[in-house]
Amino acid sequence: MNSSELTFKLIKGSKCPFYEVGDEFKLSGNAILLRFEGENTFISTAVVRLHSSKKSCRTLIGDLTDLLIQYENIDKIPPVEVDCSGCDGTVRLQHKKQKGAQPASLGETPSKNIEIAASLLSNFSIFQSLDECKLTDIISLLKLKKYPKGAIIIKKGDPAENLYIILSGAVDVIDENDVCLSTLRKGDVFGEMSLISGDAVGATIKVAEAASIVYISGEDFKNVLAKFSSVQTYLTRVLAQRLAASNVMRAEEIASGMSGQLAELSVLELLQALHLSQKTGVLTLTLSKGTAKLYLREGNLIKATYRDLDAREAIYEAIKEKEGRFKFSPNLPDEYKDAPIIGPMIEMLLETSRRIDEENSE
């Protein structure tokens, strides 16, 4: 027997084809997933049990399930009478607490609901590599919001605030000329790179079809990335696909030896392009405090120098610079061809973003 269960007894019946006065129905379960900003999305785990010799009336079972959804869990349902909404017959139920049943503990119901939500989110690409135990660490961080067609979720130039995951519907990625670059649908994510880089949002996101979207704050998102390397891997694949679809020509120009101003393309964007296109060579940055050299092999950083710094510290200080010039040479000196990589690119970008945030908050 469930630790928290209600017994509903039929106290009035007339012309019901299934049940008689005195029949009992036992209701247990929960009905909560996400409840944020006035929006309710429920997953019901309602269980309705009746005597095995009785037929099942789907209408009456639905009425009891609706009651559970209304009050969210068994322990919140007050003494109440329920009328069946089905046929011409009359059925009225009244509930009583199951004798000996103990109220659910304060921690039990949230735990069950988190497990339900984790099971649902495991269907989405970004979370498929995580087991339900790990997903429970994420689920409580998510918030739900629904958007009508035509709504603007984020605008190009806005400060980065959240990572978004599409549950249903579709959104268009719009450039500064109001041209649709791509369309994102169920399971797709957006907003992640601005959070990693700390730069403003790079494109406007406009709802193409009424959409339900969950989002996680920037600070929580960075903690998730730092904790789960598989999420980092997923986002690397997403970035590679987007680069191939919308920025491959730019990346090839850079990799072929292009030079330019950092005001047009930041150090972070340069590193992303070179990493995702797996290029080998030397990125030279002419900055206000000197020259930085970043050496890459197949898109991975193997050496970095800037002023009197090297490795991660040099990378960190170079990424902070917003003005200067860059030039990429697709030739790597022989002495560095077998050098070990400094570290995973996404991990280093996250660390840089975290440190910049900390400095700005001081």
C-alpha cells in the first residue's frame, strides 16, 4: 500500500452501468512537473485502483485524475465529494484517508516529481548522455515559459542571461537585416555561446510557431557545464553544426590566413571558428599590451604566449582584449607539432568567462 493514498467510496448512484453504492476506489500519485511564472505543465502519475471484478470507467478515472492535478498531490486534497461527469447515470464519491496511512514526508513528493521530470528531459538531445541521477541535479534549475507566434525571446545586442531549450514549437534565428539564418525546433538550444563568451547576444530569436521553452540562468548553466563534460561535448557538436550552416566561409577565410580587426571578430569567436573547423596554425594578436601568439593543432590549443604569461593565463588575458588586430597563419612550427594540448577548449572558455564575471562583480 502506498504511504499516501485516498479511498473514495461511492455514496450515491443511479443508473450507473458499472458501479454500486459502497464500491471503493483508491487514488495515489502526484501531478507536478514545472510550475513557473504563472504557467503550469503537469505530468500525472495518478494510480486509480478498484476491485478486480469491476469494469473500468475511463470517465470516472479521468475525474479522479483531474482532482489530483488540481491539488498536485494526495496530501493536499481536502474532504470533497466528486460527481462523475460521464453518462446519464449519477455517481457521487466521497473520500476518506486510508486507515494507517502516513502523510508523505516533506522530502518525498519533490523527490518523486523530480524523478518524473528527469525522465521527461532525458528524451532531449542535450540531456541524453546523463542518467536520471545526474538529471535530478539540473531539473530544479529549469523554468518554463510559453511564447506566442511573433514574440521576441532575445534580441541581438542584449546581454546574455539564459540558456534556452525548446520543448515544442519553433523559433527563427534572425540577423541584423531581419533575414532568417536558421529555424530551431523541439530539443534545440540557443543562447549558450553568449553565456560562455560573456559577449552580447549575436542574433535575434523570434518565435515562428507558438513555443514552450524551458530556460536556465547563466550562472546555473556554467555550473552545469563545469560539472558535466558530456553537456560540453553536446554543445561543441551544436556549435560545429551552426558554423557549418552559417559561418563556414568566414572560418575558411580565417584559416587561410585572413587578418582583421578584433572589433569585427573577437578573440573568442576566432578560437571557436578555428577549433570547430579543426585548423592547424598560429593565431597572432596585436594587442594594446603587446603581441599574443596562440598555437593550434587540429583546432586544439597547444601553446599560448602573451606578455610574460603562457598557457591558460596567456589565453585568459588575450580573450579579455576587445581591441587590436589578428592574423592567422596555417603553418605550425615543427617544434610544436607533437606538443600536448593545454586543455579542452570549452573548459578553458568557461573558466575565462567565470573569471571575467568575478572581476566585473568586484
